Amino acid sequence: MAALDIERADFLKDEDIVIFARSVEKFLDEHAPPGRVESWRRDGIVERGFWREAGAAGLLCPAVPEQYGGPGGDFRHEVVVMEAVARRQVSGFAASLHSAIVAPYILHYGSEEQKRRWLPKMASGEFIGAIAMTEPGAGSDLQGVKTSARLDGNHYVVNGQKTFISNGQLADLVIVVAKTDPTKGAKGTSLIVVETADAPGFERGRNLDKIGMEAQDTSELFFDDVRVPTSNLLGAHEGMGFVQLMQQLPQERLTIGVGGVAVIERALEETIAYVKERKAFGQRLIDFQNTQFKLAECKTEATVARVFVDRLIGLHLDGRLDAATASMAKYWVSELENRIVDTCLQLFGGYGYMNEYPIARMFRDSRVQRIYGGANEIMKVLIARTL
């Protein structure tokens, strides 16, 4: 039974969206059952074959136009996939990164040749995408990146190190944030696409050991005199990278809010079902006033989050979502997600601390939401600039 009884926005109730949602749910139920997902957690990576299966089913790059090999949908279709993946805890499958973060850079800033070369392979799952922003000495401060791309004839020579890169072990295509002119600060930043299969000097570091998201391959990447054709630059000329990042980060931050609300709803559903069954001192946990009050607070806040995020999805579809409002969604929903999941875990008692219970995995997996996509402290700085 759904934890929230509020209707979704009308634009999410269109027939084609409902049909697509059913097909995504059916695909995940059949192709990502709990046992298979658990094997990915043990291995620390989602098998490449699953990406191909997802591509064949239309789950990858759903907003990419048909002319570039995609299904020709819009951001609503991305939302459907994000929510289904989050609710089923297929947390290692970074479809939102691949489809809603990496692919849009190519779609919006790539040349016609680049779009035709890369997007069909991303939509099919032949290519898995990643974006390399973070470095050992530069996280939320993207102006501080040290990775360089020096022009040498019709190639860039890329040198540097990236870390915490999602899809790092699997990625066939990496958008690298690099300085093409270190003397110009942000205006000297460019985005350069590296195809990893044919890139001497490119190396993947270890698959990092994290406290959650065990099935998500998160890696260090090393670039040692990697020669990349100048035709792999995104944008008409060098120095556009920082502006491109600022234009696309609102969607990335909204995706974090979308996934966060889906996790909150799943946490509440699991907990409500549990407290109606579990007994203590001769009565069900749900019959204690403390339990009722805690879950009433959680449901109220979850409802507010759902309405807020659906409103932002609508703004984004209309091209009216601004950076500050997207930052509000990223910061507030991720904080709320952590707080509600923690409250729900407490109601499970000792069982909530056991990995076999979904709430325990939600607790671990949720923590990173406040860090990636820009730390929540940075979100508050961006919001404060509008005061």
C-alpha cells in the first residue's frame, strides 16, 4: 500500500507515462530480482550485460531523440526510471547518471557528428557513460580542478587524476572536466570526451570501498599523457566547460531530489507494514502513540517533499527551473531522506540494523545524497546568493 495518498502531477499521469512506468517496473522485477542485485553488491559492480538488457528495454537515455538512437521521450521518462530504480533499491545501477547527467552534455553541446557517434551507443548500453569532475584536491569547487588538456596539433594531451567517479570501472565514455588554459580560471575550463577503449595512458584505479551503494562502481581515474582528438571537445570552442556545467547541474540536483522522495516513500511503506505486524508489551507498535506521532510527522514531511519535487519537475519541463531552486530540492530532500530513514530504522529496533532488512540498506545508501551533486553546504551558499 502506498505510504502517500496524494495524487501525482497531471503531467505524470499521461497515458504514455503510465504505460512506460509499468514496463519499467516489469523489467526491473524480471531482470533485477533481489538475488541478482545482491550478487552485484557482493561483486561491487553491476554486470555489463544488465546495461545491455536495460538498453534493449528502453530504460537508457529515454529523453534522447529517436534520430540519435533514443526512444524520443522527455524528462518525465527519466523520472519514471529514477523512481523505479530507487524504490526497488537497484542502487548500483547508475542509470540516472548515464542518462540524465552524462547524455545531456552530449545532446546539448555536442556536434552533430558527436551526437550520432556516441548517443546511440549510450542508448543501447553498448557504451556506459561517466563524468569526471571531482579530484583529490577539488570537489564542490569545480574551479579548482588541476587536470589539464594541452593542445598538441589536432589532439589534446590530458594529464591528471579524478576520484569518486561513478561508473568508473565500467565507463566506455568519460566526460573529463579539464583546464585547457590554466591562466583563465573558470573561463579556461573545458569538457573533453575520452573513449576509454582506445586511450593509451588512461588507467582505472581501484573500485573504492564505500559504506553504502556497494553495487555502484566508484573509482579513481588516471590520465597520463592521454591523447584525445580535438574533435572530442564539447562545444564550439575551448573555455565553455564551466558554463556548460552550471547549465546542467540543476537537472543533476533535481534528479537527487527525485530519487530521494522515492526512497522516502519506500522507507515509509516498509515501516508502516512492519509496525502493524510487530508487537511489544501486548500490542502492535502502530498502537503506541509515539509510533503514530513519529510516522505522522514523516508522512507530512514526505507529502510536502513530493509536492515540491513534482512542482520542480514541471518547472524543468517548461525550461524554468533555476539553479537556486534546484539546489533547494537537492539539499532539503536529501536531508529529509536521511532523517526519515533514520526515524524509520529506529522503529524497526534491532532488526533495522540488520543488512537483510531493506531499511538498513536505505540508511547506508542515503548518506551520500548529502555529499554528491555538490555538498549541501554549497547548496546553501547558492541559495543564499538569492537573498
